Amino acid sequence: MWAYRSGEDSDEPIVLLDYRPGRGQIHPQTFLGDYRGILVSDGYTAWRTLNGATHVGCMAHSRRRFVDALKARKNGGGPPEQALRFFEQLYRIERQAREIKPDAGETQAECIYRFRQQHSLPVLNALKTWLDNIAPKVVPDTKLGDAVSYTLNQWDYLTRYTSDGRMPIDNNILERDIRVFATGRKSWLFSDTADGARASAVIYSLMLTCRACGVDPLIWLRHVLTELPQRDDDADIGDLLPINFSKTSAA
């Protein structure tokens, strides 16, 4: 199951799950086509084959590896804890960046960019120095070795968010959205048929988009099931989408 989401600041948020029979690069290539915008993702190589997109790495995926490395230590502490202090600083800066008000004539994105340049870059530079120093000392086939290697290999992508205030530091917003699907999957394990998987993807996409739009899924579903039978087969039903339903409800 492939998951996509519009940006956190989008006026029309969409969460979309797309079932495809595999994890090959052809699937995001087919879905996104010649997309030319910002694409935040983990380090999976299939995403990097989308040549038109501006790729941004997910800092949370890097941080998570150091969390796993810390859990693997019998006595805790050590290098994983040292690394996590850098991540703690970076995320604290992000929270602060969202709270400050832009100067006169400055957009919010420009304000965030300026704040990151002043505060995030020094922390990232210090983290890079730390990684370069410790890399020769860690055993590759360990949790810590994996965390250090992943972060260094993805460095250009992980730090790209500092070049544009519109770019998020991670894709946690999508991770939170699809958590309900990931949790459910642990119970049912798999779909019985491809058609069932596609149907599941559609239902989850609609329900999660409702939530992203601030629409109660049950209220929306009741409205759609009441309204659809009254429409002609060839009628435009775009107004029934969650993003349009939220506008109608607000009005």
C-alpha cells in the first residue's frame, strides 16, 4: 500500500492510499508522473527515481534509528543518546520557528527559512561533524551503525528542508494519518483479494481525508449515502468530496 498526502499547509488536504501489487519504482512513477513539487519521503530508493520532484528527507526516520540504537544498549546512554540530543535541538527549533511572527513584508515561509538558517544550520553542522567522527568507530552491522550510515547517506536530503521555509522537517503528518491503517493491518494481516485491497484503500483514503479536512467521517458518509441515490449516473459529484463538503458545512 502506497501512501500520499498533500502538504500540511494545504487549503485542500488530501490523504490517499493507493494499492499496488508491489514495491517497485514503477508505482510512484505512474502515480505521480511528472510531478514537479516538493516530495518528503524516507530513504526508499523508489522515491528518488522521480526526477522532477524536489526531494526532502524525513528527519524522523533518521531519529527513529537512533532511538532503536539506544534501546539496543543494555545500559542506555552512549552515542545514541548523544545523537538524540541533536535531534531534540532541531525539533525544538522547528516548534519555535512556527511560533514567531514574520517581519513586515515577509511571508511565513521566508520567516521560517530565516530562522532555520540562523538556528538549525549550526546544529546540523555540529551533528555532521559528530557523525563523521563516529562513523569509523561503529560496527556497521549494528543498530548504531545502521543509524549513522543511514543519516550520512541521506544527509543532503535530510538537510534540504533548511533551504525553503515551505519544506517540513519530516513527514510525520502522514505517518500519523496512516497509523490507523498500520494498526489495523496487524490484526487482519492481509487482504484476501486485490479488489478487496483496492476497496480498502479507497475507504481509508476518504475517511482519512475527512479527518484531515476537519470533517466528521460519519456525518460526511451519511450525507453522501443520502445524496448519491438522488443524482443521475453522469452527474458531477465533486461537491461530495470531503474537501468540498468542509467548505459547504463552513458556509
